[in-house]
Amino acid sequence: MTALVVLPDPAALATAAAERVGAIAEAAVAERGRFTVALSGGATPRGLFETLAAPPWRDRLPWARFEVAWVDERDVPIDHPDSNARMACRAWLEHVPVPPDRIHPVPTRPGPPADAARAYEATLRALFPYEPWPRFDLVLLGVGEDGHTASLFPGSSALEDAEAWVVAPWVPHLEAYRFSLSLPAIAHARRLIGLVAGASKAPVMRAVLEAPGSEPLPARRVAEAHGHAEWLLDAAAASALSGRSRA
Ligand code: 6PG
């Protein structure tokens, strides 16, 4: 069952997302002594990150019990402007006391992408020992205009990998490698929340939520594999929905 919540604007979306992150984090720490979260990149989550870096969340959450990883990463050094980890650290993690050894960026350098993917998978397997799949308390996703999520792009063979926790696909239209949690690794999250904002995402969100067509898009496939995804959209991103899929 996929839940949809529509917020009036990006600021309200960030607030609603922060409320969910806060609630999930506090519950996870209470139940299991830690909160494991995997972050997507791109532009959309910046508002959420900045909200979590400010009061009340900055002063309220059990930061020492966080374990932060990434859903996906670009094949760039961590100090590169395109780095998802750099954005999250500058917008959020440098402003809260999460212990540095509990922040797990993809080790994109110095080795080749395949080695980096294996190293990152080893990091995740150490976070979730004895588990057949990573059981993040929360995975945060975005959606691209083409329906990709994480770095799982339409038509990519990486979508079919049923074994790896981490994949490193070559993305032809980007002419670059990407690092990504695999579809099953994402689908085993305890909670899965997608954040989508802006009118440019209205067509793709209609396809993802209402009109899958013959070849479901990666964002729909991931949500369906999980089974209980929650989509938080601003009104602009939801503007092409019929209302049937609204919560
Ligand atoms: C990335 C992301 C990617 C992102 C979507 C949406 O590395 O780019 O993880 O999956 O979530 O492309 O990006 P925007 O939020 O910038 O629209």
C-alpha cells in the first residue's frame, strides 16, 4: 500500500519530512538503541536537511545514536560540488553532533567504481551483521523527471540485480558511473519515504502513482517492492494526479 501526502509548498514538505524523520529516529532509538538512515541526494532533500540542522530538531534528536549512510552517490570525490555526501554534510551533518565514525559516505576514491561499491557494501554489511539485506530504519528517496530513484535509471540492468546490496552502474546518458543501493536493498528498509517537489515532477509522479504503463518506472518498482512506501509531494509535484491516489 502506497501512501501519499500532499503539502502546499517545499517549506511545508521539509517540515513534514523532518517530523517523520524525527519520529522514526526517536522510535528506532527507543526500540533498538540506534537510528539507521540512508539519504538520497539531489536538490530536494536540502530543505529537509536544513530543517533538521535548526531548532527544534537540532536540539532534540539523539544524534549520538544515528548511523547515516547514502542511498546513492555520484562518482566524484567527497569535496566535489556534485557529491551527495558533501551536500548533506554542509546542509545538516556538520551542524549536529553525529559522531564522525557513524557517518558512512560512499568511498568513491581512490579505487575504480567496482572496488568502491564493494567497499561500501562491506561498510553496510558491518552495520547490519547477519542480515540478508540492510534493514535501514529509514530510506529517503527522490525521483528524477525520468522516473529514476536512487541511481537506478530506467532500462538499467542494475535494476535487476537481486544479489548485491550496492551496485555501480555506468549511466550512459550521464556518461558517468553512479553508486546506488540496489532495488532489494532499498526495498528491505523498515520505512521508505519519497520526497518530491516542483512542477517538473508532476508528469513523472502521475506515471509513478497512477499510470505505470507497460514498463513501470524505477521509482514505482522500488515503492511496489517495499510495499509500504510513503510519498511526500508538494502541490506542484502532485498537480497532475487525479486525486485517486491521494491519501
Ligand atoms: C541523485 C539522487 C537522485 C535524486 C533525483 C531527484 O544522486 O541525484 O539521489 O536519485 O533523488 O535525481 O533529484 P532532485 O531532488 O535534484 O530533483
